[in-house]
Amino acid sequence: DAGSFQEAGVIQRAYNLNFPLHAVPASSAECPAWSAFSVSSPAVVLETVKQAGAGAEGRPEAMVVRLYEAYGSTVTAWLQTSLPVKEAMLCDLLERPAAQGCLPRGQQGWRLSFTPFCVLSVLLVLSQ
């Protein structure tokens, strides 16, 4: 077969197989479409969304989003969320904020730059 694993969407299909959506009974009322997060590049996988741990000193309202570049490419991606974020910053794997401070939020969200197979963690401080 012609084409690459990137063109075939292998990574997304593997996640769909291994982490299927679970249907939950709900009322018959119409619900608008909603997504907590989106990433602009198919090369970037949003792997984890979790409450921030001890590394985010004094930030109980913080969460961590961990993403990685899966295609072996250098890419810029935009992270968007519908959650009420007060500030966003890169952090290390122990969830300690990086020295460069807050990431500016643009119209498309937060601009993240990835090198091949790079893992980035973003600390999001939510408005209370």
C-alpha cells in the first residue's frame, strides 16, 4: 500500500481502539457540541489532562496538559481550550513552572513549538 502512517492516521486510530469512548445515558434534551481542548496539528497528540500536583506550589486551581510530537517532525501547533484559563506556562515533568514565565494567548490559543518526538507540559491556572 502507498502512503505513510501519518497519512493513514495510525496514531489516532490506535488511540480510538485502545481508549474507546464510553456512552453515558443522558436526557433527550439537545446539547450543543463542546470540546474542552483542541490541537491544530495531527502530528501533536494531547496525551494527558490532569490536576496539577505538588510541583505547582500553591495552585490548587491548576491543571497540566501534556502533549507530544508523534510524527518525528518539527512543528508548531496551537492549543485551544474552552476552559476559563487565567494563565498558561510551560512546566517541567515535575510540574514546576519554566523560567520563561507565562505563555501569551493569541486568537488561536497558545503557540507551542515541537521538535521531533518532543514532550511538552503546559500548566494551566484556571479562573476561580
